[in-house]
Amino acid sequence: MRDLVRATEIHLVRRPQGPPVPGDFATVARGIEVSPGEILVRNAFLSVDPYMRGRMNDGPSYVPPYQVGRVMDGGAIGRVIAAPPDSKLRPGQVVLHNLGWRDFATGPEAAFRALEPRPGLSLSTYLGALGMPGLTAYVGLLDVARLQSGEVVFVSGAAGAVGSVVGQLAKLHGAGRVIGSAGSDAKVEHLLRDLHFDAAFNYKRGPVLQLLAEAAGDTGIDVYFDNVGGDQLEAALSLLNVHGRVAMCGAVSRYNAAGPMPGPNNLGLAVGKRLRLEGFLVGDHGPRRGAFLSEVGEALSEGRLRADESVVDGIENMPGAFIGMLRGDNVGKMVVRVGA
Amino acid sequence: MRDLVRATEIHLVRRPQGPPVPGDFATVARGIEVSPGEILVRNAFLSVDPYMRGRMNDGPSYVPPYQVGRVMDGGAIGRVIAAPPDSKLRPGQVVLHNLGWRDFATGPEAAFRALEPRPGLSLSTYLGALGMPGLTAYVGLLDVARLQSGEVVFVSGAAGAVGSVVGQLAKLHGAGRVIGSAGSDAKVEHLLRDLHFDAAFNYKRGPVLQLLAEAAGDTGIDVYFDNVGGDQLEAALSLLNVHGRVAMCGAVSRYNAAGPMPGPNNLGLAVGKRLRLEGFLVGDHGPRRGAFLSEVGEALSEGRLRADESVVDGIENMPGAFIGMLRGDNVGKMVVRVGA
């Protein structure tokens, strides 16, 4: 006789055309079985991330597409409710896993990673500054772009989950100047006042090249951490110094595009300026997780780095949180709190 | 009393708009003085190179622009005619230097590099396969793209001075498959028959993506050595395998463009495929010259590598040789023979 758990899941019911709309999703309640030998977890926080938009399209990618009519997956953190007697996981244990978009998760022990949360930090931090977005910032800035002390860093999407860690981490690693772009004046103000960026601009307020040139002044830029692509990448290519680097993390400006969009018209500058553009996926950089958790965890605990978050309550609001995140409603990491 | 030498120079008389035309140049005869302490060299071969087109424009670049109404400069090889008694250079000595676009060159000893030509090789080889284009191929393929044994290499402009060395060197370094593109059926035939490329196509004969996909078959490509930019870069980005690299050497498809042209519309693929695109200039790689001369010189002497050349006779034909090279008239390195 198996237990039936009353669970709520978010299903993809239609592949979005352009920006996703609420009707692309359905909130589905159902009883789930816990198979013998499996773990049952009650999720506390669910992650919404830009890369999920790509998985809503059909076609080959570096992650398989979501299936229409099925629950999606994604980062989540929760606590074990039930575990088989022979499992190392005990009820109450905090676990990180990839069975998000639902309030209860079941799966084999290998699907869950036990962690001891740092005192004083919200569990949601492990989906943001201490989670995948934070590690993305860490390896992109230090391993891919190989930031050197004294260099000028520009990061787009600077008020987002990844960008806010990139900018702060660059300062902690001795960047000479940190410039951020964001999509509202309020975010720009936040970057300058709360995250101590040296310069920031609202990319909607003029030609990006002009705004970035004003922010960079005479120094140009040495590292561009690219979260958005499009005209911000083009502007960065124009202003990068000789031997500049671009860490290509994502291109949120294009995720909703129906077809191909022209690339930067100045990519040829890479020859004379000996630029390096390098794409990366955080999944390749697992071995850096220990160093990252230690360094960034400590900085967070000591208040030298701030974990920006936008928290939405209720699993039924998850599609709205996702849609809003793609639109830029969030400051820092957007998470959904469930079962509060 | 100083000697007057009757010399012929090619001057830039007008900055080209789009493709250069003969009227942009003038052949000027004048008597040149050899100042005390200077070397006099009679040039044997002059180099025409794609990068010179950029120097004919005004504006900042990695090399200063040519001046209107003045003689240009560029790679050349010749023999010393006269040298001061205290110079290490003796009459008859072969020297490589950058005072091209003229038949007689004068300058301080430091402007000339003495070399001992390998027996059996034309002096012009030191402007091509054993010169700057060859070193460009060598460092771009081995140091920038970091070719690994067994990998698939695609090189555009494959019948040109750089491309023809890239393809042959890739084979010598164990590439699994070498694909080249060129602008005529005759060049394609030459690549397959004489340079032993595994596959080659005429990029004018169809959508490049389709032609490249047919040439690459199921294997995709691992390294793209980019001499042309434009739609060949776009096609390569589509077909590059995970962790593929692009050595960005030049973009001859754009050198004559009047304004910016759209970049590759699929640059965002670099994220998921973790591609690295890296621009480079051969001038940064001087320390590799010794290894290059030894390895490629030996391969040339032993017949394992072929130095393709197109030789034009007469300094008065140099503007035409340059214009023709940009149009793709040459096979291999285009040089002008003077004072034969």
C-alpha cells in the first residue's frame, strides 16, 4: 500500500510563441505516489531562470525541451519528508535538486543533494547567489573572462540573479571599475546605492553605445560579462580594450525572438583588438563549486556581498513569476516560495 | 656628395571608396638619396596583403593609415646593394623588411633583417609560406585554435596565402579532416588535387551553410580558421561542435564595405556550444618565429608542404596585383617581382 500525496504541479500546455503568456501554463493538482525506495521532499523555494525559456521551444539544444502536457523541471530546494530506512537522507534534511515547478518532489536518493545551510541565510540563497546563478557569475568572471586586478568590468543584466553577483564579485576581486546596465532607473539606482557599482545606466534611455561610452569614460572596458546579447554586445565590442574578453553567458534579449536576429556588426574588431569571446555553461564547472561555496558563502555571511532576491508567494503564481522575470520585473534572483 | 638612385615607388593618391581602383594609386619615379649610415637595398619581391586595404582607410586601427600622396609600405625581400663599412650587412646579403611598394629601399640597419635563404626555395617564399602569412597560419591554427589531433578543420580563403598553409599544416598536425572554401571551381580543384584537402567547395555556388554541411558530413567541425567573416563565419558557427574554436584572422569579405554589415545571426550558439572565438594578430607572436621557420621550412624543403604563389612581374603592376588579390585572382601568396 503506497501513500498518495496531494501535490500541485505546473505543466507546460502550449509552447510559447514569443513572450510566454499565462495560457501557456496550467496549474495541476494530483495525487502522487511515492514508490518504494524513493525520497519524498516538500519544496520550500522554486527557481525560475532565463534558460527555461529555451527549453519551452522544441528542437535540439544543450538541454532537452520540456514536453507539452507534462510538468516541467528546474532548480528547487526543500526538506525531506520521508525517506526509506536505508537512505542517508533523514526527514528534515535540506536538499537541493532539479525537481522544481511542483510543491512535492519524489525521486531516487541520487536526485537530491543534501546540504547544511549557513546560519542566517535564507534557503532561497541556494537557488541564487549561492546556487547556480552565483556559480555562473563566479566561473564566468574568474575562469572564463579571467578578470585581473585593476581591470574595468561591464556586466549587462546587472540587477539580475547572475549580474548582481558578477558586479559585486568583480569589486571583491579588485576590479578597477565596475559598470552595470539594467532596464529601469530604479534598478540603476539600486546598483549604484546598494551594490556599489561605480557606474550604471538604463539601457532603455538611449543608444547603448553612447550610454556605455559615458559610463566607461577614457578607460574603455577589459571584460564584458554578457547576459543579454544584442546591442549591448555590439556596444561592448566597440569599447573593449586590446586583449579584452567577453564571457558569453546568455542572450536574454533574444530568448523570445521568433527568428534569427542580426549579430553585432562590429565583430570584426575582434581581430585587431585580439578579443576573446567565449561561451560557457555552468554545468561544465562543477569542480569549482567547493571554492565558490566557500568564498561567496563567507562573503555573504560577513555582509561583504549581498544576495538580492525577488520572492513571489504561492506555486500558482509561478508562471507569472517566470513571465515577469523574462520581462525584467525582478531585482536579483526571482524565486517562488511554496508551502510557507 | 651623396648617391642618387633612380627609384620607382607606388603612392596612394586617393583613399579607395569600396574596392580600390587603379586611379587610387600612382607609379612615381624619383631619385632617392642614401643618407650616411643607411643601407641601400634592391628589392626582389614585394608583398601585397589583405590587411593593406584597411590601412588605405583613414581612422584609428592597429596599424597607422597610409598617407595620401606618399609611398606606402609593406613586406619586401631584397639584397643589400650598399652598406656603411661598420654595418654587419654586406652587399649581396638577403634581407627581409617592411619597405615595400618600391624597388629600392633605404633605411637604418635596424629596418632590415638578414636571413640565410634555404637552398631551393624562391626568395618570395619568405613573403608567403615562410613569411608573415605562414606564421599567421601557424600561430592561428596551433596557438589560438589549439588544434588537437583528429579534429575537423574548416578554413575559408583556403586557396589564399594564409589558408593554403592552414590546410596543409592541419593535415601535417594530424587533423582528422580538412575542409576548405574558395571562390572558384579551379581553386576548389586545386585544393583537392594539389593540397590534399579532404573536402572543398566554391562558396559562390550556393548557400554556404548547405555547402559546408555537405562537406562536413556527420562530423561537424571543431576548428574554424576565419579569413573572410560574413556568411562563412555564420555557417561555421552553426556547424561547430561543442567546445569548437574560431581563430579570427581577418574578414576579407568586409574590407571593401562602405559601412557596417550585420554580424552572424547565430552568435548566441556560442553559449550552449561553449565556443571560443578569438581574434589575433601575427605581430603578437614573434617568439614563435623560430619554431615556425624550422618546422615549416623543413616541410617545404622536403616537399611535404607546398608554397603556393602567384607572381606578377613589374613594380608598375603592383596596384593591379593588389586589386586582383582582394578580388581573389591569386592562388596562394600574391607577390610582385621587381628588378628581375
